[in-house]
Amino acid sequence: MTRILLVEDEGAIAQTIEFALRAEGFETAHALNGRDALRIVADDAFDLVLLDVGLPDIDGYALLRELRRSRDLPAIFLTARHAEAERVLGLELGADDYVAKPFSPRELVARVRAVLRRGRAQQSLAGFEHDAEGRRVFFRGRQLDLTRYEYGLLAALLQRPGAILTRAQLMDRVWSDDRDSSDRTVDTHVKTLRAKLRDIDAGADPIRTQRGLGYSLQVD
């Protein structure tokens, strides 16, 4: 069964969302704040997180960074902030969707299904098979022997195929706990990743350098 974590401090809104999700067959868990969300995720696996931006102890943007330190979790932000800059920030941080309050529960469920469908399609993208729960990636049917940071880098690219991720975005997603790293760290790990992919398929070049910007995963 698909499991969804809802992080929402407004009880009435949380109750409505949980009812709508369970009516559609989703299993849900509810956290009132960021601290509880981190505790729940440490003990259980989830397929997606619905995340309120305005939490009482930590804002949703910072919480998403924390949640993704250990696993590549699809996320939809829920927020009363309607400004374009807020939406752009949420998407740049790697959120898969951004829903402004008030919203229709039926629309939210539809957005959840859309994000989950995209994630499942990406799992077999361009010769890759991504087992996010097991933190494993297969290429052309063979498991890649990846370091922690190589896995994080490849998982970030797999989550947003075709999109250009800047070095700063990759540093934030993958090396957030290593303040001594620099942009060159990203380039070094891309080089070692490419070598491991070519060990399996000598002609493979799915990770593309976008000069002056960052990297993307080729989806053709």
C-alpha cells in the first residue's frame, strides 16, 4: 500500500486531507511539526510527503532538506503563501508540486497520484532502475557500486530527469552535512559516476554537463 506522510499543524486541514487520502486507498501518517516528522521518517518508509511550509518549529523548506538527507522522498508543499517567489523557491528546492491553500481535497489527491506516477516512471528511466527505499541504483540491469555521495548525486538527477540542477542545488541536496565541500566536489563525483556507468556500457553518457549552469540527466 502507498504510504504518505502529512506534515500539517492545523488539525482541521489535516483531518480533511487524511480522510480524502484514505478514501482513495492511501495509508497515511500525520505529524504536527518538523520534529515529529523527522522521528516518524526515521522509523518508517514513505512514498511521498505532503508538507506545510508554515510549521511551528521549522519551516517546510528546511524540513524538506532534512528529510532528504537520508532518502529521496517525493514532496508536495502545502502553503497559504501565494507569492510567485515562494512557489519558485519551493520548486527550486526540489519539491514535485506546490499547492496553495485553500485547495480542493479531490484536486490534492489528483496531484498526489500524478507525482507518484512520475516517480514510478522515472524508476526505469534511460536504462536506470532506482530502488529509493534500498538506496540502490541499477544500470542496464546491473547494480552500481556507489558511495554515499555518488548515490545521492545520481538519485537527485534521476528525480528530475531533463532538468538542469545547478552545482549549488546539488551541494544543498547531497552535501548539506559536509560544510567543507566545494562546487568542485560535485564535478569530481560526476566524473567518477560517469566512469562507473561506462564500465557497464562504454558508450553511455546520460549525465550531461550544462556549461555555466550544472548537470542534467539525458532523457532521450
